[in-house]
Amino acid sequence: MKKLIVFVAALFALAACSTSGSATAQFDDEQQSDISCMKHQEQTPGEEYFDEGNWDTVVSLSILRYYTSNGTKPYCDGKGASEADEGWKKLYLQMGADQTHIR
């Protein structure tokens, strides 16, 4: 029994190390369905996002929904897309989305 407890504790420790050491960028979908302009993404997607094996359904649908609904709208500050914005748009297209939905 003691070996089992030690084994389970070791598994939890490994899981904590593997998830906390690989912090990933967060996509901001603004949690609004009707926006008049887009704000710039603060974080650039990491390379792990571009590996289909890592795609999370909830995150993927959030990105697809956001750019399909808002991707042709201007940025609120009147500037062009930032490096972070371009990274998320590249991912959007890699997921198979239609390029006509983004500027």
C-alpha cells in the first residue's frame, strides 16, 4: 500500500512539472459576440499550437468563431495587425478556415 501511495504521488508530481513548465499563450476572444473592432492579441501562439496533435477543441473553436465573426473588422487603435495577431491568424488558416474571413 505504501508503494502505491508513493507511486501515485510521483505521478502527480510529474504531471504538475510537465504542465507548469510549458506555459502556453492564451487567445483572447473578448467574450463578446458583437464587437465593432478587434483589440490586439497580447500573446503570440507558441509552436505547440501549430501541432495538430495538441489542438484543444474548446480553444480551436474559440479561435475559429472569433475570426470568422470578427476577422475583417479593423483594430480598435486603427493600426495594422501585430506580430501576435499575425500568429493567431496563421493558426486560424492552418485549421482550415476560409481566408476571406480575415483582413
